Amino acid sequence: MGTLVGPVLSAFTTSKDRPLFPSPTASLPSSKPHLTTSRKTHHHEINTSRFGNFLHLKPESKPGCLDSDLPWFNPSDRPCFDVIIIGTGPGGLRLAEQVSQYGIKVKHEEFESTIQCDDGSELKASLIVDASGFSSSFVEYDKPRNYGYQIAHGIFAEVDSHPFDLDKMVLMDWRDSHLGNEPYLRVNNSKLATFLYAMPFDSNLIFLEETSLVSRPVLSYSEIKRRMEARLRHLGIRVRKVIEDEKCLIPMGGPLPRIPQNVMAIGGISGVVHPSTGYMVARTMALAPLVAEAIAECLGSTRMIRGRPLYHKVWNGLWPIERRLSREFCCFGMETLLKLDLVGTRNFFEAFFDLDPYYWHGFLSSRLSLHEFASFSLSLFGHASNSSRLDVMSKCPVPLVRMLGNLALQVI
């Protein structure tokens, strides 16, 4: 099982003709599981002209098995453990590495949880940690999981040429000039916009990705690909070869799992995905040591804290009250983005990236404290245009009231 990540940060484009906020630095795009979603769609003929249709090209790189020297586990050798982690994505591996540093070695006779494997064998542990991703059914929720969804299609491709500066990246190109001859796509994009990431490696090698930041229900994958094809055709980019492709679907926002509960969680299923951006991996890496420390304080202590006190300790290590309250602000951000059309989205991000970099850096990386979130919100409102303020106030009163109610319930 794996986890999902958001694309990398570097530059932002909002106007129809010029990119904003170029960045001289770049890094490789994060890999994501190949998830797709299907919906009924209307098919429209697209004139590909001399630039062709890259969608028929198959990626040359194929997923392969990782070489591993991990020994096969025989359940009869040791039926009971301190901690069992389900899932070997970034979150699960990071937590396992951190917990193992404490050298917890204890035999248990009660206060145990049991996992039944596909082969019928059973494993017991004082704590089960679910790091198996969004599709898991082990973690319980008290509320409906009303996610927003980020969906994207990306290609790492060899092209004839491209118009991008080699020392810059583009984070969010919201321009829609490429849809001038695509009335169907243009109307849909004005209501539910997508943007382009562009990361050039040289004049003929580039990573490109068309992304729907958040939608509910999820935008169809075929729609994403058609918009990307129209954009590349408008930019004059002819794809010779697709080296790798990327299909991404990230559930965002929604309620936190019930806190506490018998099964601990980390990664996507634990609610750590940023509700407004889809970013998760770096934050999971940072939170894993905190969860490991909470586990070690219980299972590595002479008192041997187990059962409900253990669950309470580790869940609150991951989600202390201030972190839960800060997440409510981010969920409100997601709900706001869901309400905005293309023009409103452009205006919103004009104000967002006009803030002191400390604030928008902190928001994107989930590093703002609760007090800083309040300052961030006031500053964002102050930098917004009158039309953007009116847009948010007229379209988002229900999410605002919901956020304030959730904040009050968390505090109580």
C-alpha cells in the first residue's frame, strides 16, 4: 500500500499572458500511485493539427520491483509484538525506523490487538498502526468522509521544444487562452479551473502536469487529459516521447478519524494531508518522530502503559488540540476554493502570494501556529481585492460558520 503526495512548489501564474513568482530552484516531481476515477463524459473531437496527440504514447519507463533484503517473517517464530505497522509507504517506513531506535522489547499477555492475515495466521501487538493509505477500512470515523479531490495528469517527456525558461519552474498557470478554440472545455474550465505545472530540465526534456487543485465531486480524468492536450497544442509543444507518466488522485480535507481509537494511523488515512494543497509526505516525515516518541513513552516505560491510555497518548501526539484547530483553518481554505470560479481563483491567489512570504510559506508547509493562522487570515483579507473579498463573503458563509462551530467544539 502506498501514500499520495502533492506536486512540488516553485512558481505561480495567474494572468493571461505572464507568469508570476518565478523560482530559480527545482526538484524532481514526487511520485504518486497510479489511481484513476471514471465518470460518464461527453467526447468532443479535437483538432490536433501538426502537434499531434500525445495521449496515445505509452511511457517508456515501467514500474519495477524494489530489491529488498528484508527477511520473510514466519508468524510461528514470534506471535506477539509491541507495534505492528500496516503499510510500507513513506509514513509507515519512517515511523518503523523511528520506533525501532527506542529498542522496545516487551512480551505481552493482555491489552493486545490482533491482525488476521490472508493466509489465516494471526499476529498480536500492543498497538496496531495503519499506514496503508486512504482505502483502508481499519480506521474509524464519526462523521462522513466528505473529501475534496485533487486530480492530475503529468508526463515527463522528450519534446521538440518548449517556451519555458530553463532556470525557472511554474507552479500554477491558471491561464485559459489555450481554450479559445475549445468552447466546451472553456466553459467547464471557467467553472472548475485546472492549471499547469512546468519543470524544464533542458530545452527538450520537461515535466508537465495539468492539475485540478480541488473539486467535489472529482473532475473526470479524461477532462484533465483533454485540457492538457489543448494547452500543449496552444504552446506549440510537440511530445516526441513519454518517458514516465503520472496519474494522481488525492482525497483532501474531510473529518479527522475518531480520536482516540484502538488502531493508530499515520499518513493519508490519519488526516495529515493538507486540506488546501494536497501536500503530505514532508509533513508525515516530520510527524513520525513525534508519534514514535509517544509510543516509546508508553511501551518503553516501566509502567507499561497500554490499552486506552496508550491510544489516547499516541493519537494526541499526532493531533494535539492546537494542530486540530489549525487544520480547521486549512479545511476552510479548501471549502473556499471549492466555491470559487476561475476568475475568483485567480484573484484569491494574487492576494495569497502577495502576502509576506513567511505566511504563505508557513501555510503551504503546515508550519503556522494557531495564532499565526489568525494573523495570516487577517493579512490575506487585507491584501485581497474588493471583488475577491465580496466573492469570499458571498459564496463562503456556510463554510465559515462551519469552521467557527468546529473550532468551538474542539475547544470545548
